[in-house]
Amino acid sequence: MCCCCCCHLACCYKGLPAYLAIIALFEFILGIVRIAVFFSPSSLLVTNNKAVAGFILDWISCIIPTLMGLLVALTSLIILCTCLAAMGDRNTADTREEDSTGSALKHLWKNKPLQRLIQLSCNCPCYIVRPKLRFLIRLLFLFACFIFRIIAIALYTSAGSDTSGGSLAGICALSLVCLFFTFLIDLYQYCVWWHYRPQCDTKCSMVSKKHKRYIPYHLMGDNRTMRLGDKPCPNSFQCRNRHLEHILIFHSKAFKPQERYCDVQQESSGKNLYIGFHRTTPEAAVTIAHSDFAISTKYESTMLGHGVYFARSMEETEGKANADGAYICAEIEMGRVKEVGPEDRNSLRGTTHLWKEYDTVYYNHPNDSRDEFCVKSTDQILKWVMVVNEEYDKKVRNYGLDTEFSDTTCGCI
């Protein structure tokens, strides 16, 4: 999978409300111009059926952005008047009053409900773990607006040369630029969430086709808020969903997606799939994301022989892996499996002789929560998702992703 290099500048993401406010203000100006042209006595548009139909469709598509532009204009006017009043009273007002005014204006601009209103962004908790759904809904809205405006342009143009339909068509066509830039901003926001890259991944290169995505640490299952649409999987430990994102996002670290290997009934003929968890350093995780896993060959860390090691849950990696900082959840083709017990492990350490006949060695620990397995080849690792721990990834906090949904009232707004 090819993933473009994401910008690590937090100001770009935090500036999205300002960019959308400018677009809304431009929509407001174009809306006022539309009204002035349409109702102008010399335009002859009010009595033209095609022009009236075009105007109705045009305003259906732009009424909400225009109202948001009006809100931006009023907010800007309030801020401007407050600043002018503060400048006029500078000689008489004390420092504390000036600081209070500046703090109030800063608070007004950073007010998240106001920002979301300007962005027309519903921050329903269900979107926390579903950024693709939010993007698709907004894309559908923009597409509907685009279709309405294209039809309106056609109707304006066909209104006749004796009217000002051509002028309105040009203004409406100019407003398509607003839709385009709004789409780009929505796409950027979607990429930050869905195609997330942690702070430690600064490589501007293609990632492995096996690498599906990084998951921001605040989306992990232990962080579900229990609000509308943001609850853990209702099936809990009985869940049969094998999607890697679902496993990490809607389940706790202790969740085991499958039973012990010997108890698993493979559902797909010809495939012997199993879910495994691997823990490593953030630097090693980035290397894996851009290439592949590396075969372990050190004698001390190869209890089951040379290969790549996995546990049955994230929690179980903590007593096995020598590294820390990142978790990987992978789908693995087990192939031909050799099951071994405690009596066999000492004879397998640092060896490769089983790989002539088997693809995977599965260790059945007396406590099934301590099971682990080793695969012979990285080709058996079909795909994976990753998460980098909070202490190694400051991007979530710098971008404000962990607080983007934290102050909603009425569930969404």
C-alpha cells in the first residue's frame, strides 16, 4: 500500500477551522452577490422560470455554508469591535482588564463547539473510531451540493441572453471552488485519522503492502468512552470478528481473538489463518511498516528456533518480548504446524531443523495464556496493523486528536 508522507506540523491540522471559516466567509459574500443580481430589476430573472428553478437549487446547496459565513462575519465583527474598544481605552484601562479582554477573545476563537459549527462538523462519538464514515457522509453532502450547483449553472445559462443569467452562472461556477477546497480539507482530516502516522515515523517513502495502518493510541479498546457509538464490542470475548482494526479498537489488551491453535476450526479451506500479537520498539515498528519483519536468530530469544514470534493477545506479549513501545496485530498463515510442550523447548532453542518439515512451531504452555508461536518465514505474515504507545508518540496530543471529541454536549454538538 502506498501512503503519502503526512505533514507533521500540528499547526496545519489545528488551523482547519480557520481555513473553513475563510471558505464560509467567501460563500457568504457570493451568496449576497447572488441575491443582489437575481433580484435586480434590470436582470429580468425573477420572471424567468428557468432562472427561478436554478436559483432555488443554487440556494438549497449554499444556504448552510452562507449562514456559516454570516456567523463567521458576525464573530469577526464582535472581535474587531472589542479590539477597537480595547485600543481606545488603552490609556485608562488597567493591565488586568486588557489581559481579561485578550483572554476572552482567545477563548471565543478556541471554543470548540463554535469551531465545529463553522466547520459543519458533527462530532458524534460514533465518529471517534470511524473517521471513514464521517468523511463519506461529508463527501456525500459536498457531492449533492456540487450536483445542485451544476444544474443551477445550466439553468442560469439557458435563461436567455436578455437576462443576467450568464452573470449568475459565473458566480455559481466560482462557488465550486469553495466546494473543492472544502473537499481537500475534509480529505486531509480523514488522512490524519485513518492514514495516521506516529511522530516517530518520519520516512517519506512507501510502506509495505502488508502494512494496513497505524492506529493512534487513544483509539485502543481500553479507551472507549461508553458513549453513543463509542462502546466496546458487545460480544466481548465471544467475538468472532477477525478484522485487525476491530480487534485493537473495540477490545481490551487481554482479548484473545481465537482459541488455542489446537482448538481452532479453520473456516476457509486451503488456509490456516491465525491472529498473533508482536511487541517491539517504535523504531523497529517503523522499519517493519516500511519493509517487513526480521527473523530472530539470537540464541537467547529463540526458544522455539529461528523465526518471528507471536503471542495470542497484546497483554501476553508483555512477559515474552524483550522490547517495548509498539504493538503489532497480524494475520498469519500458519501452514504446517508442529505443536510442542514444555519438555521440548530447550531442545529447540536457536535451531532451524524443524523448518524442513514445518512452517510454524506452536508452544502449548501449561497455562494457555502463556502460549506463543514462531513462524519460519515472513511470507507467512499476511498483513498487520500497529499502535505506538503514548510515551513514544506526541503527535496525538500535539494535534489535539485525543480531545477533539471531549467537550461535546447533547451527544454530538
